[in-house]
Amino acid sequence: MKTTWKLVFCTLILALTAVVWADEHNFWIQGNQGSWNNPANWSRGVVPDTLPAGDGGGKCVGFAGSTSVANVGVGELAEFGNGAIWSDFWGPEWGATLNINGGTFIHRGFVAAPIGAADAPSNVNVSNGGYFEVGELALGDNWWFWDAPYANLNVYDTSTARARGWMWLGGRVNLYDNAVLTIGGLVNMAAHGSPYARIDIWNNAMMLIQGSAAGRDPYQEALSWIASGQLVAFGGAGQVLVSQTPNGVQITAMIPEPATMLLLGLGGLTMLRKRG
């Protein structure tokens, strides 16, 4: 009943605001693989930028669709949003994929809200030294909608991901190969009970949680995630290391014993094939 009510409510809001969205927002219209920086891939005929509505930027950016793949390549910059006006990032949603391969992606607005279904998960892939930065990161869970948690943030190859504020997590975070994820606020882990929520740390990767709030202890929260299986290392075969910092906690992983590493090496080949 709760889910039905939320769907009805969302449908009503979308219907009431359809004209406003069409006039003031910028949507991805490319059905296949394309460059984020190609104006032809966007509903307003311009690449999302930091300008307000009416000046070519659009208030919010929508990026959705199971066949939608946007790429930010080596040396490219994708920067949009404005902290002074409502300029959220609705994506990737409903199976869309955002690849940041050696480029830089910065959302200057408030919230980025990736969501996805079980048969159409959404992905943000940051690789080859790429950089991904958003405001509040609502990855598969947020304070208004949490029935589509299948969204993944995968960070590889000495790349960096950053949320300037809090992270609501119903989806999955996978950190590989010296990757770094920094959360400027706190983490709400599966706040609405998502069984999909998980953080997995590999290969000298690191996660920093730098938030604080009355009644919140990020160190004890991280330990509780380990106990619940929501924070793991090397897919569950390694040991998670949590240490306190002046601003919060640092989370890393200990390499499993050699016999386990051999098995992980075989599995790693499968992972690399999937990435290709």
C-alpha cells in the first residue's frame, strides 16, 4: 500500500510539473552511447552547464534510460549546476550508465539521485584517474524515494569520487585499485532497509567519512556495518580496517591471505572481462 501511494504521489507531481520541466530542465535524449559534452544529446540542444534556467543551462539535469550511456573521456570536463538555485542531478536513473574515463565530472548543485531497478541497475563508473564530484549523494536511497535501490558507484584506477555533503545509501559502492571516496557529511546506510546496500573496499582503496552530527558516531556506525555485512573488503574475503580521524573515520582493507588471493585473482579476471 505504501509503495502504491508513493507511485501515485510521484505521478501526480510529475503531471503537475510537466510543462515546467520541459521549459526549464535539460534531459539526455541520446538512446545509445554518446558524449556528455555533445549538445545534440540533450533536450535543450546545449550541454548542461552552470547557467540558470533561461540562459541555456536548465535548472535540473535528467539522465535516464536502460540504453543510455554517457561518456566523459580523458581530459574532458563536465561541470554543471548552481548552488544558488534548485539544480539537482536526476541520474543515472533506470538503467543509465555514466562513464568517467580519465575526465572530470562536477555537479555544483544540491543532490545527485541515482536509482535503478533490479532488472535495470544504474551505474557510475569512474576510471583511469577520473574525478567525480556531487553535492549530497543519494545512491539508491533518499528521503523521498527508496524503492529503486539498484544503483552502483564503481571507482577504479587511482580515481577519486567525492560527495561534498551526506550520502544516503541503498545501492552499492565498490572501490578498487587505489581509488578514494570522500564523503563530506555522514552516511545513512540503508536508512529504509535496503537489502542491496553495501560498501566493498579492494586493492589499497580508501573511504573517508568526514561528517559529524549530534548523537552520531561514524566510527561506531562503520563497525555496525561490518557486523551486518554491509561494509566488506575484497568481496567479503578480506578484513575491513576502520580508524578514527580528527573529522570522522578512514576505512581501508587488509589483503586476504595468499590462498584466498589466488581465488580472488581468478575472480578478478571475470571482473575485468565484465568491465570490457
